Amino acid sequence: MKNNLEELNKLPVSKAVLKNAIPSMLAMLMVLIYNMADLFFIGQTGNDLFVASVSLTSPIFLLFMSCGNVFGLGGASFISRSLGEGNHDIVKRISSFCFWGCIAVGTLLSISVFCSIDTIINILGASSQTGPIVKSYIQVFCLCGPFLLISTCYSALIRGEGKPQKAMTGMLVGNIVNIVLDPIFILVFNMGVEGAAIATVIGNVCSTIFYLRYLSNKKTLLSIHPKDFSMKETIFKSVVMIGVPASLTSILNGVSQVLLNNNMSQYGDYAVAGIGVALKVTMISTMICIGIAMGIQPLLGYCIGSKNEERYHKIFNFSILFALGLSATLTVLCYLGLEHIVNAFVSDSESFEYAYYFAQVMISTGVVMSMSYILANALQAAGAAKSALVINTCRQGTIYIPLLFIMGDLFGIDGLVFAQPISDVISVLLAFTMYKIVSKNFFPKKTEIETNS
């Protein structure tokens, strides 16, 4: 079976990075458009309470996605390193373990969320006006639990195998279906938020079907066959040890959004709608840079597995410069078009004022955050679980959450908004320092005796 990562690592560094990163960037762009589409078409109803309600459900989506990332990012890291070492046999067992793990966890999570929905609505910070709307969305959304986990997982595993175009296509299928169905269900059938949830379910089912069709052919090293399922050869430990720290970014994003929405709710539903829109705007630069980081992770993992230190550093340095330049460009474009972007989502003047101000503050650190994504994915590629855990818990967890409460108490609504960019700067400095320390162990130096022999 052809090893695509081996072929990619024969290309010049810039070409290899772009060939693997651009499909991932396009996939993240489609995720961005998909996220924007829900809010955009809901905004066209003219009901900003619908916008607030959809914003409140974001942590649930992130919870399911994070579980998919446990298997996807952990499995992709293990697969790319195994291919670099020339160990092709274990790849099928890793893939099958991830597939059946997604089905089990996705089903259990859907049932748990559905059965405790009233408690969850209160935790999300819904008001008496938004509560029933949030409930209708989550009830429908729970139907796509296993499908969302599988599509999230296999977009990463297929990319880890060295086939970013296939990974991107699977995501495109689901996102395009969702985007096409959104206006039909929301506006034509007048189903509102519930229509957005139905479109999400169908989109994830279509994405899963695409990946299953691909995995059923003989052109992949991956497998979903039960006979290949195994938790031996450190498969469970290796996947989970990297997958959990990697997925904590999504988990903590969800937790921090719940806390932010709860604190913001004291200023009214329009403030909640405003922060929801601002968070979507910040995704414009961050999602693209996440695509770069995800695209280079298999390349870095292969270099570590094959002990090619020189190429590893060339790929890493090129990726940092590429991410910085792109994020700076996107941030400037966001500032220039901010009024038009915000106007596309909210109609009420109060919601607009909140969203515009919040977005101005929160997109200010897009450039520095691009570095953090590259650093975190480099650590994941190397299997540095503890360091990846620290970095992934900082920005939205151990640094941001305390800052959110402290600054909220001291400066009110301004403190709630400025907590994010301050946390971003501190997190990037910490990530850079930790990477410099840990990366020295990626390629252990040979002893003088080993060199002479």
C-alpha cells in the first residue's frame, strides 16, 4: 500500500506544507462558513432572541466535537508517527479502535444530554425567553451524536494518513448539505432554530456516509472492520494520551463559553447575542490558522518517526511564518469589514452595538494566536502529551477562566470582553517557552560511542 506521507516528505518543504495544509485550511474555511451560516440564516428571521439561543447551544456542539477529537487527533498523531517508523500493520488497528470508540461514546453522550436537557439549559445560562428555543435545538441535535464524532474523527485520521484532499472532501460534503438546507428549513419551512438543528443532523450523516464509502475501498491503510479492533500494543493509551489534551481545547472552549454567557446574561439577551456574534467573527482568522496547524501535524509526526530533524525544523519554521502572515492579513480584513460582517447577523441596534464592540476587542490577538496553534500541534505530533495538555488548557482554561471572573468583577462588561485577548497573550508566551524546552527532546542526540560505531 502506498505511503502518502512518505511521498509528501520527498517534496520541497514549502510545497509539502502547502499541499497538506491548503486542503485542511479549506476544510476549516468550510467549517467557518457552516458555523456562520446557521447564525446568518437565523439572523434573517429578524429575531435576535433566536441568535442568542443558537449562541447558547455552541458549547454542546463543542462537547461532541471534542469527543470526536479525542479519537481523531490522538489517532492521527499515532498513525503519522507509525507510518514514519514504517509500522503499517498497526494503522488498521488504530483506525478500527477509533471508529468503534466514536460510536460508543457518541451514543452514550447523546442519550446523556437528551435525558438531562432541562439541567443543561439552566447551566448554559438560558433565560425564560431563550430556554424553550435552546431546548428544541438540543433535542434534535442529539440525533447526530455518533455521526458528528465519526465525521470529526475521520477527517483527522485520513489527514494523518497523508490524504488531506479526501479529508477535506468529507467535511465539504457535510457542510455544503448543511448550508443548502439551512435556508430551506429555517426560512422556507419557517422552522427557525429547530430547522437549523435538522440541517446540522443531515449534514453530519452525509459526511459520515462519505467517509464510510472511502474506508470501504482498498486505497486506504485505515479500517473500520471489527476484526481489526484492538486496544493492545498501547493503542488505547497512545490515542487517549494525545487525544485528550488535544481535545481539551474544544472542551474548554465550551466551558468558557458557558461561563461567559452566564456572566454576560446579567446584561440582557441582546448582550448574549452580541457576544455570540463576536465569537463567530474571531473564528475567521483562527479557523484558517487551525487548518494550517492540522495540515502540518502529520508532516511533523512523520519527520519525528523517521528521525529527520533537519526537515522537521524547516517545516516548523515555514509554517510559523506562513501562519503569522495569513493571520495578520485576515485580522486587517476583519477590522475593515467589521460593520458589514456584524450587520449580517443582527438587526436590533442594541445587539449591533454589543457585537461590534466585542468583536473589535476580541479579534485583536488573532496574529499571536496563530503561533499557539502551530506550537500545540507540533507537540501533539511528537506525542508530548503532558506539554500539549498544559498548552491546550491554558488559553480557555487555567488562565482565561480565572481572568474572566476577576476582570468581570473589577471592570464589569468591559472586563468580560478583555479577559480573552489578555489570556491569549499570556498563553502564547507560555506555549512558546514550553515548546523551546520540550522540543530539545524530540530528536535525542547520539552519544559519541554510537556515532563512532
